[in-house]
Amino acid sequence: MHRIARTGTAAPRSAPCGQCGAWLRFDPAVEQLKCDHCGFVNPVPQLGPAVEEQDFNAALAATRDAQETQTIETVRCGSCAAEFTLDPNSESGLCPFCGSAVVRETTRAEQLKPKGVLPFKVTIDQAGEQFRTWLKRLWFAPTKLKQYARTDRSLLTGMYTPYWTFDSATRTAYTGERGDNYTVYVTRTVTRDGRTVTEQVPETRTRWTSVSGGVARDFDDVLVLASTSLPERITERLEPWDLPSIKPFADEYLSGFRAERYQVDLPAGFTRARAKMDVVIREDIRRDIGGDHQRIHSADTRHDRVTYKHVLLPVWLAAYQYRDKTYRFVVNGRTGQVQGERPWSWIKIAGVIAAVIVAGVAIFLVVHGTGSGGPALPK
């Protein structure tokens, strides 16, 4: 079964228009709330200065504090386990992450409140154009997918995806070995032109020396995906994000879009951030050791002044099921960068292979039918 996930763009959260009372949606083209009924533009309330970093250890203790948490209602997809908001006026819909049907069976969860949001800047029309351009470059993609992408505006769903960012001042003590290359000449017996000769040839060897030391690095805004619904190999290719443009969180930015709740909690998020930091720290250690080769035996890292932000980043998302497998397509809601998983049309591939074989046979008959003195091919 092949089908496109039709997700629609109805707002899971909205606010009334100040002029006519109709529901509003956030319009990325003007970066304000816009009424689809009367066209009146309603400004998003300004909530103060830039988003501040939150103390990590204090946040762990505050997860039970009502001032720092919120109760959110989401629907859960039975196929891919994604949890996201649904249009309050709909009792069913399609999961934007896998295209499976979902019904309103609301789940409630206590979660840390998001402190920041990066509003959509790319409109659905711009995202659709980017998506179609990407599809045109795909060889042997199913025709039905390209047809839907050309005609179906509801193919894409605007989704706010949860992320953590972490800051940390790190100090790392290490032990290891430094390897310095040196050259020696060794005697070898070789055979040249049938004669056995002895010659001196250079050979590179490595002298290893035990080392120990320390490195320091301050990390800023290490980004960690707090969702398990999208493969990280896709979301990482959407980077970089313009994190300095993050706004203080306001429900108005979510008007007209859906939002996913985080599935990777704060402690697990920091564990993933540490893994990213460790990669950079090991490179710092290698540079500090120096030499031609380095071996790291131990690295003990201390994290101080750890802070975090819980933020929502915008993506346009489409899901397509082809031969019982789900393929996801994601557009960065700020830059229009497109990444995705692609299906292959084996019918098209088989057709090309058959055409190549027919052309090869025809060339063979022409060459051997006329060049070998045999009878010429009929005209």
C-alpha cells in the first residue's frame, strides 16, 4: 500500500482575533499572528529579554515545582510512539511522523516548561517548493510521491520539535602516550634483474613516551534532540540553527502548528550532551599531547556551571509510506534546508535496466551483423 500522510495545518493551540474573534495562526511570512478570516495582523506579545540559561542542578530539583513544570495533553501514535498535539476540533488524524491513523486518546504528562521558541520563518508554500526541488533531484523516486508533492499542499505539517541546549565549563585530567616518529636504516636482501643484492632502506619507527596533563574548554549551546520520533542522522543535517534568534516562549508562536513533547528527559539529555562534548575534549587532548601519534589511556572530566535551555525548534514534516515502510522528509523551518529518507521505484530501475539491455543487444547485432561479413540487417 502506498499513501501520503495527509496531516493538515489546523492549529492545536490558538487565540482569538482582536478584530473579529476568529481563530488566529502564526504567519511565518510576517512573523505575527494573522487572522485567516479578516486578515487582521495581531502582534505576538513581547515577553521580555532574551531567553536565559537555567541552572541544571536546580532544574533537577525543580521538576516537582509547579512553577517550572506544565501539564500537557498529547496523542500517542500506536505505530511509531510519537507524542504530539492534535487539533482540538478533531477526534482523529494522521501521525505526521509515520503517516499512521491516530484517534484522540489523550495522555497527560508533567514536563519542564519550554523557555524559548525559534518561530517559523519559512512558510508552507516555501517549504513545499523546497521539498519539490529536492524531489526533482531524486533518481528513480516513485511517481506517486512526486505527483502528491506537486499537488497536495497538506503534505507538510508544521511541527515544533523539542531540544535541549547545554553549557558547561569542563576541566579534564588525562593520561596517555605520545608517539614520535624517527627513521632508521635497515639492511635488506632483495632480488633485482635476477640478481640478489643487499641494500640499506629507510624504515619509520615510533618512540612512545608516557604523558599526563589537563585541558579545559567552555561549551556553549550544545544542542541535543529531545525527541525519538525523528532519526538524528536527519535532524543533525538540518543544522546549524540560528539559536541567538530564540524568543521567550509564548503560546502564540504555536498557533497554527503542532508541537511534540520531549521523550528524552533532562538527565538523559545531558548524558547525550556529554557524549558530544567528549568527542571535542578528546581532540583537545590529542592536540595537547602532540607528536605524530597519540594514545589516550584515561580522561576524567569535571563539569562546572552547567546550565540548560529547553527550546522548541521549527520543522516542516512529511511522512510517506511505500511498500509498508515509512520515509520521512524534514524541512528546516528557518532556513528551508531539506533532508529526508527516500524510497526507490524498482519498476523504474527495472525499466532502465531493460532499456540498457535492449540497447546493448541492438548495438551487438549492428556491429556483428555488418562488421563480420554477415547479412545486413533489414531496413
